[in-house]
Amino acid sequence: MKTLKYIFAILILSVSFVSCSDDDENTSVEVNPVEGLAMIYEIPAADHTVQIYSEKTALEVGYNEISIRIKDKASDKYVTNAAPTWMPMMHMETMEHSAPHTMLKNDEESTVYKGYIVFQMAGNDTEYWEIALNYTLNGQAVEETLRVSVAQPADGLIKTQVFTGSDNIRYILAYVNPKDPQVAINDLQAVLYKMENMMSFPMVENYKITVDPRMPGMGNHSSPNNEDMIYNAASKTYTGKLSLTMTGYWKVNLKLLNANGDVLKGEDVTESNPESSLYFELEF
Ligand SMILES: [Cu+2]
């Protein structure tokens, strides 16, 4: 029995020794800058790989925060000077179009290029999305095109609205936060773009989005202390307050107003009109 214990102790020691020496070789015991993100695509190349990360395990219609890392195989290091740019493109049966997206920036983590894309529609059997990536690696310009699948959100709730305003302009409004709604006054955040043409989607600034959350399953009651979303120049998003007084299904009725206060889309909720044509859906 004693011998067995002795052997066991040696085994444990050797295992921990092996893992220790492993750690030492990797040296970087820093915090993983893509911790908690899912690697959804990896593009292999002869001398490097491109890794694409998202908070969710797949790309969905709506707002998708995306992180990109490029690993140089020769140095086994993530590149910090790749200066990548990207262009999402949907190949439809009769046309092609892009989607609202930010630039990729690595100012938070030098090895992680971060941005977001608002996919305004899902792919299907014959129509699909591609992301074209351009970057430099060891002084060479590189282009990669990645075919990605974009599905409707798994929960079936509407959080992205593509519509024509009363000004005849096409708009795309996408929900950003809260990702994890609480029975509380939540920080509400959304992004608003207009469609100038198939390839150009400028951000819309200084409009206003009114907020009226209701529970259709409970007499369409509302909640107190909501705040309309206004444009925040620092975050380049629309921010307001969303008051949720209980768990369940909420329809967040919205109205979009331009800088003159003209209503471009959406209606007030009244006795005779239970919902706005512009809304987000939540269930928690
Ligand atoms: Cu499309």
C-alpha cells in the first residue's frame, strides 16, 4: 500500500512538473485578450493564420462584434501592425450589397483588431455573405475572402429593423445592449445607419429614438423611468434607459425622429394602437 502511495505521489509530481515546464516555455501568462470569445472561423495560409472571434458562436442578423487576430507562423506571434480593413458583401440572386460596419481597430489590445458588422439579412441556400479582408504581413499586402454564414437569431426575437422612413430613406436600426436584460433600469444602446446605396451605409447622427416598453401578455402595461435614446458622439451609438419591471416577453416600441423632430418611423402606443411598427423584442 505504501509503495502504491509512493508511486502515485511520483506520478502527480511528474504530471505537475510537465505542466509547469510547459507554462515556462509559453512564458506569456498574461490575460488572454480573446477570453470568453468564440473562434468562429480560422483561415489557414502558408505562413500565417487569420482567426475570427465573436461573442456568439455564429454570426447572426443584427449587430455582431467581431475580433480578428493574425498569427505569423515564423515568429509564432500575433501581428500588431497588420492594419486590416474589411468589407462585408452579400451575394444575392439578382444583386450584391454590403452592410453597415465600423473600421477595425487594435487600440484596446494590440494583437486584436476589433469592429462590428450589422448584417441586415440572413443568407440562404443560394444567397450568401462574404467578408473580404485586406491587411499587410511582413510588408506584403494580403487579401483573403471568407464566406460566412449569417442566420436569423436563434431565439427568433426581432432586434434589427430595416425600413423606409417617411423621408423615403432606407434605415437600419440594430439593438446592441442590454445583452443580458435585468429587472432594473437597463442601459439601452442601439446603432442607426442609412443606406445611401448598395455599398455605402453612413452612420446617422443626432436623431432620436423614443422608447416605450410594453408587456403584450399582461394588458400591454408599460414601465416607469424609461429614457429615449439619443446620439452619443463618444460611443457613436444611441443610448437611453430601458426599464423592465418583471421578467417575460417585452415589446420595446420605438419611434425614430430626425433632428427637426419629424417622425420618420413608428407610432405612439394607445388604447386603439397596441404597438408601433418600429420595435425591438426581448424575452428574459
Ligand atoms: Cu441581401
